Amino acid sequence: MGWLRRLFGVKEQRREEPRITGPSGVSPRPQPTPPKPVGTPTSPDTNRSPRARPTPPKRGASRKRSAAVPLQAFQPGYLTRTAPGVPAQDVVFAALDFETTGLRPHAHRVCEVAVVRFRGDGTVLDEYASLVDPQRRISPEAAEVNNITADDIAGAPTFPEVWPDILRMLSGSVVVAHNLPFEDRFLAAELHRLEQPLPPLVGVCTKLTCRAQLDGPAYGLQSVYRTATGDWISDAHTALGDCRALAALVPWLIENVPGPLRYFGPQPTQLGPIAGRPPGCMFPRAERLTRRDDGYLGALAKRFPRTTANYRVDNDAAQRYAEALDEIVDDLAIVGDEAWRMERLARHAGFNQQHLEAAHRAAWDRATRGMPLDQPNELTPSLRRKLVQLAHDLGFPDLAEPLAVDTEGEVLKYAPRHLRGWRIGVDGDDVAATALRALVTDNGGSVAKRLTSTVRFVAAVDAAADTAQLIRARELGLTVVPLAAGKAHIAKALKAAQDEAERRQREEQRWEARRAQERAKADAYYRHQWRVVERQPEWEWGEKTVVVTLPGSERQPTVR
């Protein structure tokens, strides 16, 4: 009928767009928008039609403005210095992060989720994290960012299975996410597939908050986290790592803002029916395991969520974890490949941080049963070094503190690992055999108590003898050599390993110098300053911008 109106000169009445103001904190909750036709501009970090990509606005040109905040699942709230509201340090927040199979909510799915509940004063209340079976392929672009593979999600619960636990964690809290519209669209899409109504959730976008409060060159989570803590997020693009970063960023904003920071918006709702359901299962993951700071298994425990709910544990997988743990600590040493094997077992068991800490402490007790740990001088320096390193790798370095100092006060350093993964057999008990055993164990190898096919060779005092060990070695087809030949073979391997270690150290020093230069440039770039006048919050997606006028924004805040 529009052509008839134009033909007869009838003017169409323009509907006045509502202004987002009011004491309640924001406009009424927007209804889900209908699907847009192909070519319609959408969010820059979600769906863009491959047929017609919207062109960015020209420099200096004014962008279109709309009154609709781009949220479907959340009612928007704000952290502000200008509007009246609740002191932010008294608010319970829930950091939410999704890792997804791609960037388009209608075509891609959630493949990892984490929630960290915390108070505005920085107290962490609860954590949850789980991989999610997206029931479809993970795009190569997404896998390159979040490093989640098809093998990782094999056996993970689906989104309908984890949703009750997610909702329990979000209940009664103000949800925070860095780029909230991203989590909002994927959550709305997942619930639409389940044909479930959107729950009454309240959300704050920390990216929008940082733009309003801070002046800086970039507002990604890594950059503002660097300003807040002086560190980089070590496990970025894991759901739990990003949630923990938010749980540190928000309290820093509250504590250091030049003026009281308040929460302005709808009050969160307690979701009673969900609270009565028993907890489900988790399927966590660890992204980085390094020995340097926490030890291999200590790092594994720290990267799993510390929960207050008793999530279901697979008892068979838990038993396999305990058996594998005893196996790898049998020689009082843990290597990187073994740590990653334990990560997979812990994931399938559904462990949390507390389960892992208890398992690792129990493994230490079993490995050191019968050893006079309270009398360090009764143990050889080699054994004490291995125990110090084992305690560090299990995440309990304090357990071996009495063993780390010898009778003359010298601190024992970790044993070199030049023979890491080596297992040899030694037949005989004379001085030369004892010295060979010490040479192997002092350099990270192990002397096999029972001969298996993994033994490299057997060194014997008399290689032609018919001892039980040598008979077993011949049955397995193992190489049997005299002690002198065995010592020469080990010395050659040690020389090659030492040369390789020196080469790697020189290479690492060169790379470290280069990284130091890059860090210096990054430190000079990622520096944010507090805005003297708080900017009005701006929701941006595509070529559209929504500017929210908060009460009191016309007055400049007092800078302390």
C-alpha cells in the first residue's frame, strides 16, 4: 500500500523511537528480533552473510543509531559513576564465557562454557567449567583460536545436559561478559533450539564498561587485563581462563575507579526451581601444563574449576586416574607426555580442583610410604633431589621442603633430565653396578625393577651368566652388554643430550631477548588511563550504535 500513499500524497507517520532512560536502569527487555534478510548488517563478531558484506562507514561519517539494545537473553545493566544504584562491591557477579565452533549463532554451537561467581570485593564464590559436545564440526578458524579439537569433546555432555548447571550458577547474580552481545546471541540460539523460554537474566558488558571508564588504544580482554594486573592471561581463549580474568578485572575496576562505581540496572532474580536439581557432570580441560611454576600436575589442578557443588564423577575413570598416577610416580618422576595423559583421564572422570589435589596428595603418600622423610640424612642426595622434584610436579612443594637442604645447608637443585624416559636394567651388585645405577638416576633415567619391553638394554657384571634377570632379558629380546659398554653408551647419550640442551638454551636466550623487546613494545602500547568524565555507554554492532543516556551523565563526576 505504500505506492498508493505516495501516489495520492499521503504522508506516512514516523514512529518515534523510545529513548533509553529511566530510574529502572534501562529500557524494557527487548523481544527477540526476527531473522534478518540476507545482506542486513549484523554484529561484527557474529553472523555476516557471505553474499553481501556490509561496507564499513567512511571516516568521519555519522553512524546509524537505533534505540534497540542488541540483547535478547539479558536485560542490560551498567557499572557507572554517574547514575544512582547499588555499590558495586556489594553485588554478586557471575562471569560467563562461551567458546564456540564458529562466529554465527544460527549455524554454530557452544563447545565450551565456564561460569565464575564472585563478589565485587574480589571474593570468588564458585566455579564451573565444561567442554560441550556441539554435535557438529568445529570450524578450523575457531579451533585455531580456542584450540579445541574433535578428540577433546569426545564424551563431553551436550548443551541441554549442562544448561541446568549453568543456570544454577547464574541464578541471583549479575552476569558479566566481555562483549556480552556475543554470549547473548549464542545463549538465545541454544535455548531456541531447546524450545525453552529465555530466563530473567541481567547482564553487564565489561567491554562497554571499559570503553566508558578507560581511555586506551584497545579494549580486548587481554589488553585491559594487562592494565589491571600487569600480567597477560596465561590461558586466554579457554572459557575458565577468560572467566577468571573477568573475576580479577571487575574488582580492580571497582577498587581503582576515580569515584564510587555503582551497579545501575534491574535486580537479579533467584531461580528457585533450578536450585533444587542435583548437580550434573563436568568435562573440564587444561590448556597449558608447564613445570616451571606449579609443576605438571599442580598446573593441571589449578586449571580445573574449584567448585562448591558435588558434580557427578565417573568412578571407573577416577580409578583409572589413580592407577595411572601410581604408575607414573613409580620412578619418582613425571614427564610432560605423562601429564597430558593425566589431563585426559581427569577430564573424563569429571574431576574438579579439589579431587585432583586429593588424588595427588594421596599419590605422594603412597610413593613415599616407608621412607624416613623426617630424617633427610638417611636418604641419598639423589633420592632427595627426585623427591623434591616429584613434590613440585604434584603441586605440593612444601611436602619436600625438609629434604631440599643437605647437612651443610646447600640447597639441592632439581636433577638434570638428560636421560628422561630412559629405562635400563642393571644385573649385579658390585661397586661398578652401583655407580651405573646412580649415573642413570642422577640424570633423570630409571633403573627397571622388573624387565619389560620398554627397557633399552641390560648392563651386567657378567653378560654370559644365567641369572634370573638375564634369562628374562633374553626371553624379551633385550640387549645385554657388559657394565663398561653400558657406561660408555650412557656417557655418549649424556654428551649428546648436554650438547642439545646447550643449543636449546642458546636458542631460548635469543628468543627471550626478542620476546622482551616485544613485551616492552606491548607494555608501552597497552596502557589505559581513567577518563575524567565518564563516557555514555555505547552498544555497537555492525554499522549501528546505541548510546544509552544514564541519569546524572550530564554532570561531571568528581575525581578523587
